[in-house]
Amino acid sequence: MSFFSKSCEYALRAVFYISRSTQEGKKVGVKEIAENIQSPEAFLGKILQRLSKEGIIQSAKGPNGGFFVTEENIKRPISDIVLSIDGKALLTGCGLGLKECSEDKPCPLHHYFKDIREQLKGMLDNITIDQFNNDLIKGKVMLRK
Amino acid sequence: MSFFSKSCEYALRAVFYISRSTQEGKKVGVKEIAENIQSPEAFLGKILQRLSKEGIIQSAKGPNGGFFVTEENIKRPISDIVLSIDGKALLTGCGLGLKECSEDKPCPLHHYFKDIREQLKGMLDNITIDQFNNDLIKGKVMLRK
DNA sequence: ACAATAAAAGATATCTTTGTCTTTTATTAT
DNA sequence: ATAATAAAAGACAAAGATATCTTTTATTGT
Ligand code: FES
Ligand code: FES
């Protein structure tokens, strides 16, 4: 197990890549994205479709088409991506899998767990999509395996 | 997605239940455990088999048999259970799914992510199995959905 | 020895996630 | 209009996680 599903990992990496490309003034196709984040092309296509439908990214069909982001898009926190792909279980659910996480019927780990989960949520809520464009352009951070 | 796999959630809840039962001086069978933590019986059986094989819990066949824990067992951190069932990805892997998490080739989230992961790891390393026996006996914490 | 008990082991089934392939729809440039 | 491009949509395949069922092995009490 890892924090995010494969789909969500691809989604995050892809959105970062798209954001940088938009910053550089160009739309990008699935193929280019998939190559640069090392993900299966067709599978990534499905994921981007979803993100596009949810308004997290934009897409344009036809020649010179591809994926890109708007000013509004890149100001959004990455928790939007995580919620959209993996749902809210990670950010609000009980760590031991009880039907719901609650103060009055807590699982043994609740007290400790709650804090970690809140921190993760806080982090994802506060990091915006555009935040890494410069680091990406400078090659300071990686999107490829 | 949630932090742990279903298997791991069952494992943790079961081990807590077994630990309390041992504390109360009795071995417990799969059936009783499954009922009390609300998990599928046969599936839980497999998980307990694995934990038993790894020496995290003990088992005894035949009449008056069942699962129990030793003094050594209950002093172990619950990270042992998590590692045994879900592997190390959650505790050491890259949050964005890069082949490995590293300082010199970090993913965009690395800087933030690292801390959260370390805290989760720290928590799991420091919480011992026996730590909740009293709370469980007093009904302060729950193992049932 | 025998019957009863309970975990271990093996085989199989179902569901979800991940991944691929083909066809359709929209857009652009010629 | 037509051809080329690229995403959207749909159908399908493979793998892994979850779950069930049956048979075997070990242990106990009679
Ligand atoms: S009840 Fe389990 S984490 Fe809150
Ligand atoms: S490289 Fe991604 S978390 Fe460290």
C-alpha cells in the first residue's frame, strides 16, 4: 500500500507536467505526458478525461489540441486532484476501517491517527498546482520514475 | 484509498482483540475474533495464519486452541503488523510513485511529504500492541464497525 | 484408539484496479 | 469538402485484492 492509488499518482504527476507546459505556452497531448511521467498512455488518457470532466484541467480536441490549465486551475490545491480520483477515505476515514471516524466511538488508533490525517489533509489543501512550475523547469524536481 | 489495505485493517483490529483476550486469560478462535471485529471469517483466517507464521501472534491447534500473544509479542510496535501485511511502500516509498524516494531526485511533493510519512512511521513504531488493552476492556475504544 | 476441535493449507470465486485496443466525435488546416 | 489530428468513449483483458469453500494436519479429552 501507498498513500495514493496508481491512478492518483499518475494524475498528480500529469497535472504537474501539464501545468509546466502551459506555463511554457503550449498544450500537450496524452502521448507526450505519458512519456514524460512514465505512465501507460491509454490508462492516463482515461484519468485525464476524468480530470477534464471535473474541470480540474482543460482539454482541446483536434490539431494543436491537447491538455492545458487555466489561471484558476493552477491556483487550486492538489487535494482537489486526490479527492477527485481517490475519494475522501484517505482524508476523513478511520485508519482501522471502522464505518466512520468519530470522537465518541473511536478506534484504538484514533487519537494518534487523527493528527497525521489532518496534517496530510492540511498539506494537500495548502499546496497549489502551480507551486512547482519553476522547480520543474529548472529540473530541481522529478516526475519520471 | 485509505492508509491501510483491508487485510491490514483486519489484522490490526484482530491483533488488538487477541491481545485483550490474552490479557483476560483466554485463547480465541477465528470465529469469535471475526464476529467481534466484523470481518469475513475465512479471510481473516488467512491473515492470522500469516501473522502467526511471522511470529507476530501465536496459535494453538485442537480443543482449547486458538490465537494468543506472548509477553514479547505485545511489546512489539504495530508497525510490525503493517509492514508484514502491507509492506514498506507506505512508510518509505515516494508519495507520487517514483521508483524510489530520494533527496537528490525528489518528486515535487517530497519536501512536504517526507515529514508526514516520518510522522506516520514514528507513530506506528512507537505504539505497542498492548497499549490499548485497558481501553478495550473498559469499552473506551471500538474494534467493530 | 477415537471423536471432537481448531488452525493450516489448498482450491476456487468475485470484485476492483490497472491496463490495452478500437471506434467515435470534435477541431483544424488545406 | 477533405484529410489529418487529438481527445472522448466504449469494449475488453490482465492482475491483484478480497472473499469463500473444502480438505488436511495437529492437538486434546475421553
Ligand atoms: S475512529 Fe479510527 S481514526 Fe478515528
Ligand atoms: S521522492 Fe517523492 S516523496 Fe520523496
